[in-house]
Amino acid sequence: MADERQFSPEDRALFDAEVERLRRQELPRAREEEIKAAAQRAVQRDLEEDRANYRDGLDAEVARTTAETAAEERAEARRETPSKVLMLAILLILLIFVLAATGQLRTLFGSGDRADGRLAAKGLLTGALGGPTTTPVGGAGSQAVGPLFSGRGNPAAGGVDAPGSIVPLVAGVDPFFWPYYSQHDGMRVFGLPISKVVDVNGRRVQWFERARLEYWPEHAGTPYEIQPGLLGREYTDGRDFPKQTFFPSRPGLIYFAQTSHGLGGLFLQYWNAHGGLDIFGYPISDEIPEVLEDGRIHTVQYFERVRMELHPEFAAGDNEVLPGLLGRALFLNEPKSQLIPPPKPTPVPLP
């Protein structure tokens, strides 16, 4: 570049004039660019402010909408609650009617005569009847616990008054069956009651530990209006006991041609002392060994209505011969006693 100091005054004047011309030429362009840049910065600031305001507006709208929705849902829930409660109440009433119509309502609450029978058939009374499976008469747990019923009749028996309206002295014995029970040494022969009066095939009955008492209206007014059920035959259904060879009956030993079995000894004494044929029926086996509920072998004999058991541990006492707990076994569907194949009875020598 030429040194400006070498310019003549005339060149210097031309140089200055050219610089001034260029400055005047570039200045508008520079100002224009500066103005554009400033405008762009202003627009950017405005856009940022608009975006911020827009975001704030959206957040406020979301918060307001959320609050309104929650309030509407609460209001809707309050409006629907009465109708839902009413619907549930209607459904509950319908369910009660259905249960009552089908007889299930009384079963669910464990009340009523038929309910006791169904519960017992399912084994649901086992806990209430826990204890020794062979309870001596008069032993622990066999005592009368005082009157259970008072006044005339008993709702569980359909309001039927017992003859003379005698109040039972053994808890649970229905007034209708109490006279028969008490007249036949019921505690010893029939045991404690294990059900209320129930209907079995349309017949009014009550279950006891050792028996089932049944009402036979077709024999009303006779000694057979009330009878013990044929539990011995029911319990041994399907079993075939060897028959005894005929022999002439003699004192202390009887042959029953009706079933071809004999009866003698302690079992005959018990049979005679506690009602005989009317209470126990005919023998359907001779004396046989059998494993009973206590796990021991006992000498037993089956009759139409009972199983007599020999208990030598009570020898010479009132409990040496006991009726078996067939009522309990059938009512609760308990496992049957263990069968030992009975031997053929020893023929009785002819006189």
C-alpha cells in the first residue's frame, strides 16, 4: 500500500473525498442491518413472552378442568348412592325370599327341624357330640341337665302337646316323645337326644345316641303309636349273618324261628328287663365278635332295632350290657364298626 504521506495535497483531497463518499454509501446499509437485528431481537422477546403466557394459560385450564371433573364425579357418586343402596336392598330381599322358598334359609342359620337333620347328615354336629364313642349309661356327660322346655307344647315339635303336657327332665328330649322315653328307661336304653324333632319320609322322629323314636299315627291309641326305629337292620344292611340250627327254647335260652337266631345269657336278661320284643325286636344275628368304636373287640348281638354290646370292664354292674350307639352312627354317618367274619353258631344240643 502506498504511504499516505507521499500523497500530494491534491491526492490527499481526492483520498478524503473518496473515504467520505464510501462512508456515506455504507452508513445506511449498516444502520439498516442494525435495525433489522434489533427488530429480530424484539420479535424473539415477544415470542418468548407469548409462549410463557400460553403455557401459563394451558396450566390454569388443566387445573380448572381437573377440579371440575373431580367435583362432578363426587356429585355423580352422591346422586347414584341412593339408587345403588336401594338396588342392593332389593337384591338382598329377593335372595332372602329365594332362600326361604327353597328351605335353605333355615339351614343357613342352623334352625328348624329339617335343618338339624341335614346338618347331622353332613356330620356337622360331630364337634358338639365329641367325647367317648361308647359312653356308659350314667357316666360323665350322661346326666340330666335340668328342664329344657316349659309350658305346653314345643315349636320344634310343631306345637304338639305331649300327653299330660309332661315337661322333660332330660335336656333336649321333645315333649311329644318324653312320656315314652321316660317310661322305657330312656337314658339307659335310648341315650341322650342328638336332634330336635325332624321329618324322615314324612314321619315325625327324634334321634338319640342309641335309638330313633318314631311317631306312627296309624297306630294312634295303641302301644305302638311310638316305636323305636329299625336301626339294627339299617346299620347291618347288606350283611349276612350265619343262621342258628333250630333248637327247642328252654329257660335262659330262646330260639326265634322268625329270624333263625337264638338269644340267651346276659343279652337275654337285658332284653327281658328293658322291653323285649317291642323295644329291641327280633335277633338278626347270634353272639359275634366285633371291633367297636373304642378299637377293642367286644361280643355283640344285633337285633332289629339295636346292637347289644358286652362290656366286661363293667362286669356285674348296670353297664355290663349296653345298647350300641347306632343312632349316633347313622345320624352322623360315622364309619361302621369293623366286621370280623362271624363264625357259624354252635348248634345247641337237644334235650
